[in-house]
Amino acid sequence: MLQILFICTGNTCRSPMAETLLREQIRCSQETDRIAASSAGLAAFDGEAASSGACIAMSRRGLSLENHSARRISRTLIAEADLILTMGESHKQILLSFAPEVRHKVYSLCEYAGEPGEIHDPYGRDASIYEERAAEIEQALEKIWHKIILLAGKKQ
């Protein structure tokens, strides 16, 4: 099974939204037996709930972050992942300074989608900013879906 890990700072906004959105895409495409998504944060407080803005952005899509529990990145999570997608270049660089041996499987989400920029942190901002970030994540996930399917095929 292809394991995709999303990384942000606190694992309460961007990476849980990306995880949730990809899980829904996996479910709708009936790929649950081939692809799994998870998330973690570089500076997460284990057990912290998703931010209210992220919850609102997901609920507008009929999805829920109610059961999300933040977790800090670990060597085990890094080793288990086949593809690690960070929300920004700084997350990527921090992760690679911690585990340079995984360079071959770490990209920023925008980079992997062939786009410049990053998914900026909405933490503490109003709901409209969370909505913008969720839309940016959705667009990036649409652009990389074919790559994910190809990688999943290689894992079998």
C-alpha cells in the first residue's frame, strides 16, 4: 500500500486538511486498498485537536476533522511513508536536515504539483483564509492525483 504523509508545523491546519481531502479522493476513487494518507507536524503537540478554521473548511465540503489528533513527526513515520509532502519549502528543508536519507521521497506539495509557492499557514486567521488554503490544497491534489495512482501501481 502506498503511504502518503503530509507535513506542516503544528498538524492542526494544513496537513490535516490535506490528509482529509486526499482520503476523500481515495475513497471516491475506490483506491482504499492501494493508497493511505496521514499527517504529522514538525512542532506538533501530540493529541491537539484540529483548528476550528480547518474544521469549518472541511465541514463545508461534507468532511470532518472532529477525530483528528495532532502528532509530532518521528523517524518511524518518516520510514513508513513512501511519499512525504510538506506544506512549504521550509518544512521540507527542516525534515531533510533531520533525515537526509529520505531526500528521494520528500517534496513540497506545490513542488510535486509543478507549481511555485507554498501553502501558507492560516493559523489564527479568519475562516475565509482557511477556505483559501483548503482550495489551494484541493487544486494541488487534483494535479498530483495521476502521479499518486502511478506510484500506487508500482507498490503492488
